[in-house]
Amino acid sequence: MRLIDAEKVVHEYYKNPSYQQLCKLLNEAPTVEAIPIAWLEKEYLGEIRRAGCMPRSEVVKEIIERWRGETGE
């Protein structure tokens, strides 16, 4: 999954509105790392094993490691 700057893509597309230009813009768009909210909800909300026994920083590290492991990112 890629998270891109949609406003930039739309702005550039309107300068030259063609299917080829849109494909080029999407392929060249810079991306950022992002973990989907749906995955976080499925994997981490309601889990009783996290009853405050881990520092928040460790939970965040675990989330990132699990996400990268599952997605190969």
C-alpha cells in the first residue's frame, strides 16, 4: 500500500489531463510509510495481553515490527 500526496497529483494532472500523465504522476509520486487504521484496530484494539505492562514506546516498536513483518516493508 502506498500513501501519496493526492493534492499534488490532482494539481499536476489538471495541468496535463491525460491517462498517461496520471499514470506517470502516480508512479512517480513520493510516498510515506503508513500503517492502516483498520489493521491497528484488528491487531491491537481490545487485546487484553497489553494491560499496561509495557512502556508505550515498546508497544509502538512492536506495532511497527509486526506491520513490516506482515507486509515485507
